[in-house]
Amino acid sequence: MSTEKEGLPKQKQNKQPGERDEMDPVPQDENPEYRPSDKLKGKVALITGGDSGIGRATAILFAKEGCDVSIVYLDEHKDAQGACKRIEEIGRKCITIAGDVGDPAFCRHAVEKTLKEMGKLDILINNAAEQHLCTSLLEISDEQMERTFRTNIFSMFYLTKAALPHLKAGSSIVNSTSIVAYLGHPQLIDYASTKGAITAFTRSLSLNLLDKGIRVNAVAPGPIWTPLIPASFNEEKTSKHGLNTPMKRVGQPYEVAACFLLLASGDSSYISGQTLHPNGGVVVNG
């Protein structure tokens, strides 16, 4: 586990959601001390935003646990191919599907292609998101507000609706929410609002699907070192990312992936409608 308690190099990317290979240092996708135990043997997972950051680390960890993976991403082709190559090195099957999760037709296509290539679907990880800093509510255009909601929460409705007819008892859905759903954020009003909606979506969908044996949970990361950070914040803010947590450091993607694995596997068979909080020790009581 990373114990580094110093700032990051100053850096900025000018495109959302950011490119992994342009980051310094490159995010840590894998825990070198991890020992797999076939927790997801024979399963198939669809992971949105699986090309980089938390999604990539989750995809790789799932592969180590015996899962084949369908990676859905926007247009970061190099990152997606790198993630897919790593999964294939582990010995699992991987496909990549590029497109906009804010488009319901694309979401249906992603599920259909996964079923065609993989034969089934057991786990849905709704992880893709975007965020844009604004110092005032008045700066948030109608177009930005709609776009943020479409990417972050509408996509979860679209993908889950497409996947649900193919999920069976024992299947799992895990959604990415955020610490800002609980603490708020003065410069991410629309983003934080979508994350609050995701938390409510998770709880409500869990209650709705319990009689079908499908569990629904969420993960609410704190400050994690992903491409979205230099793509969202200025150089000064990026260099101090995570230093205000009780652990006084940024989190790494693999430290969040472990939460997704727990919630996707049978180890969490008595957990549904809940949210895990890998956030460096911040108590949010949520």
C-alpha cells in the first residue's frame, strides 16, 4: 500500500476525462502484494470507464480473480488497449467498446456486444463519469448540466435497463458515487448532485431487485489519483490532491478496486443497498 505523504508534481491536462500515460506518476493499478483466490471464476463483467483510473484497476483485479471483462470507454483508445492487453496477459478474455454512455442506444449496443462476445453477463460496474469546475452556479450552462447528468447518472439507468433482462440471481451491480455526494463541493455543484442521485439510485434499485437475488451497492471514493484529476483541476490543486485527508496522501486506483471486488463477489452476499468509502479516513456517516 502506498504511504507517500507528499504532494504530486504540478500538471494539467486539457481534455476530459484525461489520459493515463500523460500522468506523473502513472496511477498504480495493481497491488504487488495481492494474492488472487478465484473469487470471480467464470464470471463476466461489463465495466464503464474501464480504460483508466478506478475502472482500469477494477478490470485488472477482476481478471486476476478469474473474470472476463468488457471495457466500455469514450475515446481513450490507447488507454483501453493497454488495459485490455494487461487483462489478456493475466489469461482472461477482454473486449473494448468505445462510445458515449450518455447515449441510450450505445448503452444497449454495449450490453448486446458483451453478450455476443462473452456469452453472458454477471456483473455490471457503472463507473464512467465527468466533472467540470465552476466557481458559481451561474457559470454552469444548461448544456454542461445536462451533459454531466447524462454521463454520470442517466447512463446508469440506460446500462442497467439494458443489462437487467440478462442478469440472474447471484448477479451484482456496483455503482461509483463519490465522497462529494456526502460532503458537497463548492466548485462541483452539478457533479456532486449527480453523485447524490447515484447514491439514491443504488439504494432504491437494491430494494427493487432483492427478490430477484441481484445485489446493488456503491463505492464512494475520496481523492484518488486518476486521469480525471489533472483533466479537472489546475496545476496547484492537482499537486495537493489528497493531502487534506486524515491519511494526508492521495489514494491509488487499486485501493478502490478492492471495494468493487468485495461488492461484486460472494464475499458480500449479505450486503446490498450499501456504500463503501475508500477516502483516506474521512468519516461521512453515509
